[in-house]
Amino acid sequence: MKKRVTGIGGLFFKTKNPKALKEWYKKHLGFNTDDYGCTFWWTDENGNKSSTQWSPFKEDTQYFEPSKKAFMFNYRVENFYELLKVLKEEGVTIVGEVEEYDYGKFAWILDSDSNKIELWEPIDKAFL
């Protein structure tokens, strides 16, 4: 398998007041926030426009379950279905079902500390 993770797709974390935190980051650090947080645009090694998402979630979100942590990392991946097959063969716990959208494919796994990790094969051009 040529590549697995190609970069960080997003940083997701829990907070008491996502709206107030987004406003703080907008005011003090210049984040261009929206309902989901902030999208950072960059160019990959092949010159393609790519994105990384920063998103605060309400502290009672269940999106990170079964992990009990207050954060979840999203990693950009290549060869999505091949990677999932290899991870399953390696004994990695896969959580839930694959979801596909016009902006990419998603799957979730647990690391050895039971942190939920989101795997995303992006279609960045869907955001442009």
C-alpha cells in the first residue's frame, strides 16, 4: 500500500460554548469562522487546493463516541477502501459504517488508547 495518512484533515474538540469560542478565535486570531468552525486552505505537493477543518463541538456531543475524550482527529487518507481493508486485517477496530458525500468518504477507527479517529478521503474541489 503506497500511502495511508496524507495529512491532518481536521481538529475537532468539545467546548461549553462553540459559538463564543469561534467568535474569540475570529476576533483575536483572525479565523474565518462559520457554523462548522474554520476551514484552512493550502496547496498539496501536487499543487492541488486542499483543506483542513478546525471545529469546536458542544461538550455534550456524542459524535466522538465511543471515545470519552474531548477531542477527535480527522486524518486525510488515500486509497480509502484499500486502507480500511488493511486496517481490518491488522486488527484495528472500525467503528460504524462508511459514509460518502460529495466532499469525500469517511470512516472511523479506534487507536490503541480508544481514541476515535476519523479517516477522510477528501474531494476538496467540492468546497470551492
